Amino acid sequence: MDRLVSRVLWIVLPATGVITILALAVWGENGLLRHRELESDLSKVERRLAVISEQNATLAREVSRLRDDDATQRRAAAEELLLVPENSTVYRFPAGAP
């Protein structure tokens, strides 16, 4: 009987240890599932960063044009402040008109 218990311990304990290690490797705090989740989150953040970087570059070009280009400055003033050159006609439509 002693021999049977010893044999079972030599089989069960290592098998339990291996199963525990595998379970932690897959489902643990730093396991494969968590790693996949983090990779997915990273790719989403990188895509969002690319979109925001492109928007930032577009805005930077617009700011540069507003600083350096007189025609762009006049057009922006006309749009934002309703400033128009003399002898110009301004057409204003009510909001919501087709």
C-alpha cells in the first residue's frame, strides 16, 4: 500500500503542477489571453493615433497657411467675421434653407 501511495504521489503531484502552470500560462494575469487582449487594444490605439496624427498634420498645414498666406487670411476673415472686400455681393440664406 505504501508503494501505491508513493507511486500515486509521484504521478499526481507533477501532473497537478504541470496543469497549474499551463492554466496560469493561458488564463493568468500575464497569460496568453491577456496578451491577445492587450495586442488588440494596442492595435486599436495605434489606428486611432494614426487618425489623430493625420488630423494634427492637416490642422498644422492650415495654421501655417493662415499665418503665411494673405489670401487664406482674407478668406478666413470673410468666412468667420463676414468681412468682404468693397464692391462685393454677399448672399445670406436662413439656417435650414434647402
